Amino acid sequence: MNLKQLKNKLDDMPKLNTETLNQRASDKAFAKLFSLNEELETLKNAIIDPDNKRNVSSEVLEKCINATINQIDTWNYIAKLVELDTE
């Protein structure tokens, strides 16, 4: 298949409708939030249980927790925008 045939084939592929796209975006955002919340719990447990740190300093763990919280805030915002777009 040459480049022109490939381009034509891609152009002929069906596009996602808005409802499907919104559902997929919502699913992705909430899956990411679930994963980030699991990560946050793991990091919190590492601070509580020093044996669980695996030679990582408390300072590094705190930075990881702050970064994870920032990601959770961002993905909550994205999820909210997706949900508002479906209304």
C-alpha cells in the first residue's frame, strides 16, 4: 500500500460521534483518577510505614505526594469539563 492509498483509507475511516467521544473521554478521566488515588494511598503509606519507603527520603515522598495531588486536581478538572460538555 502506498502513501496515497493509506491516506485515502484513513480518510474513509468512520469518525467517533460526539456521544461516544464524550463517553470515552469520561471513562479515561475516571480511570486515571482511580489510578492516581491508588498511587496517592501508596505514597501516604510509604510515609506512615518507614519500612515501605524502599530507601526513598521523606522529602522525595512529599514531593511525589504533592505532584500526585496536583495531577488529581487536574484530572478532576478535566473530568468536570467532559461531564459539562455532555449536558
